[in-house]
Amino acid sequence: MKWLRFGPMLLAVVIVCTLIFMPADLERAAISSNNMKEAAASLDPHVFQGMLMQQKMLKNEQYLPIYGSSELYRLDKYHPTNYFKVQPDGFTPFLIGRGGMYSLVHFLNFASTANQLKGKKIVFILSPEWFTKTGLDPLHFKPNFSREQAYNLVFSNSISPKLKQKAARRLVQFSFIRNDGTLGRLLEDVAYPGRRQPALRLADELKGQMTYKILTLHDLVDMHFIRPGYKKSQYQKPDRQLSKDNWNQLTLSAKKTAIHDTGSNRFHIDTSLYKKSIQHHLNTFRGYRKNESYAQSPEYSDFQLVLDLLKEEHVHALFISVPFNGRWYDYAGVPKQRREVCYKKIADEVRKNGFQLADFTRFDSKPFFLQDTMHIGPMGWVYIDRSIKTFFDRS
């Protein structure tokens, strides 16, 4: 009778314990090939704020991960995820990014997938707008921060202690992380070892391990409910006609599209955006960035964290450096000389660390690479597609 009374409760305890102590390999095994296929172009934030889908994807040679930020949402027909459907080259792009995903956000992503990244080919799109005086701020960081990935960093043995400590010291500079109870204290322990009594640290480690496991289980559930993270207006279907065109023809057709879409104004900004948000307020934008400098920024150090981790894991990375919209930034009060300082520092940082760079900053003052003040347009995607294909075929 006692068994009948307490049996369901004991069974529930067994099920909960089984889930909590489930090995990571079994969690990843529960993600199907169809789940990965749906996630590849979804830009669902759950994918890049989690770990399990990315870990499984990186073990699959079919996928080429492309990391970036808001430019990935410009899903026109020349966008890599659409172009490489009509002109396959042995890989499927897997998109990881959204607005506000600066280097430090990507570092946490990479740290949580370090074992799977070893020797992998990846593409990383760099936005010069990240490298302001302030760099990453809480407004952009907090919505993209992953507690699961941060706990993973605390407990990880996959990256060197020195790099782990450097990253933890950067993370606890943000008050919303530093004040996050157990997680904040554990990160401070990594950043500044020996600051607390071992018993207190052990108690937090036990609580942290339990919280971390619950977060990974939540991650696993989310991966079975992938939804597009973009608006319908941001997406264009693949165009099968593009498979017949060579690179010169693609560039010309993309240029025609860009001329049509941005020809209404001297800044070559998409007409609908220009008329809606800029045209009637143009004078308010004159010189509004005149005090902005890109020579010194905490973003350069954050980017170095990314480079250090990728070097440790011997990742074959292609970095893509996109330009500012030079005409717009001239008007906004940031002269070309200041913009070129940023371009040079990015290029030097990439090259001195031994990575490949596709540098498109020569289009700074030329129209049509971008479609607005910062996002890649049709012609820009054609150049990037070509660089991705060359990188994939040669590396």
C-alpha cells in the first residue's frame, strides 16, 4: 500500500533526476536533422543563446556557420542562405546573429562550443559600428546575454585558464552580470581566484551546476520549437535564375536592384527607409556623430578574446570587414580619416592573429555595397558570397 501511495512520487523523482543528470551527448542526440535544417536560416534567438543546437551543427560537415549581427536579417535573394541554395557549393550556411551581437556575445557562443569548433571552418562578419568609444553597452548586451553560456564558461575546461580569467574579468564589469546572484559570484571567482573561502565557493558551485543543468534542459526543449526570428518583409525566396549567372552578371544584376531601391537620395539609402525615417528630419542628422571616434574602444579587446579563442581551437576563420556608408558618415560628422583608423585596426588585428580577411572597406565612399546606413545590400552580398565560396573551396 505504501508503494502505491508513494510510487508516483518516487517515479517523478527518478524521472527528474534522470533528466538533470542526462549526459550532454544524449541531449544533443535528441536534436534531429530536421531540427537543424529548420534552425539553419531561422535566426531564432533561442539557437544562439543556447548551446546544444550549435554544438550538434558544428559536428555536421554539411553546415558552414556564419556569425554576425543585424545584417544577417537582410535576406534578399543574394544573401548567402538563399544564394547557396540555388548555387550549392557543398555546404549549407547556418546563420548565428542578430542586432547587438558584438564580439563579447560571440565569444560566449564560441566558448560554449569550443570542443566542436576545433578545426572547423567559420565565417565572421564584422561591423565597424561596434568599435565606438563605449563599445558594447548593457542596452545591447543584456538582451543577447546567455546565462547558460556564462555558466558553461564558469565550469568549462575547454579553453585556457588565462583566457577564461580574462573573459570573466570583462564580464563582471557589467553590473547586471556581477549582481546575478550565484552566477555573478562564480564569475568573480574565476576572475579573481582566492577571493572567497573554499566552502562558500563550493556551495555556489553546487547551486550553479544545478541551475546550469536546468538551463540546458530548457535549451533542449526550445530546439524542438524553432521559429523564424525575422519579419516576413525581411525575407526573399531563392531565385533559381541566379544559378545561370557568373559573378560579373550577378554583380550587375545586384547593382541594378540597388540603384532601383536606393536611387532616391544622395546617401544611397533604401528609399522606403529614407522617406519614412530620414527625409523629413535630415537636418537633425547633420554632424550628429561628430564627437564619435573609432580609434579607441573596448571592442578591440573584446574582439581579441574572440581571436584568442579561435586560435586555441585552430579554427579556420574568414573574417569579413564591411565598410561604413561613407557618404552618410561624412554628413554625420565622421570624416573618412577617422573611419580608416577603424578599418586599419580591425585588419591588423585579424592578420596579426593569422586569420583570413575579406576586406570590403574600399567601398566606404562607393555606392551600393550597403543598402542603408550600415546594413549589407544586394551587391554587397554578391561580393561576400564570392569570398565565402573562395574560402570554402581553398581552406
